[in-house]
Amino acid sequence: MKQIKLRVVSDDGVEATISTDGSQGGVEDYYAVVSVDGFIKEKKVYGIDPVQSFVLGLKLIEELTTDKRIGDDDDVAITPGASWRIEVVED
């Protein structure tokens, strides 16, 4: 499997990255590698197949960045995360 690497970018810079190449951490334990600025660095997220590990890694990014993306001010017309984007990293 060819490596897939994405980064989540805000106006402040890279907020998170996730990558997978189909590597296994044991028998039928596949993992994706996740980093979230200010929280975790190169954490392996395991799943029963490459798809599950990648989805669980994206869910972790979603959970750890919620406060920055959604915000807590009801008076703000635009959600802070509206300007965030997902980019493919080409190595």
C-alpha cells in the first residue's frame, strides 16, 4: 500500500497530521500515525484494518481540535474552523 499522509491546516498553521501505509503493529493490528499540535505527537492509532485505523485517527483529530474549530462564542457569525482545510502531503 502506498503511504497516505494528510495535514489539517488553519490560518495559524498545521494543526494536525495523519498518515498510514498499511503497516501492522501485530497480527491483524493496523495503525495510522496521528499528531495534533499541543496534544500528541506521532501516536499510533490501531484498528482491525487500515481503513478502521485511519478513521479512528481522524476521529481523534476531530475530538482534540473541536474547541479550536467550533469555538464557544454563540455571537460569532463564522465558525473558527470554517477556514480550516485538509491537504495531501506529497513526500
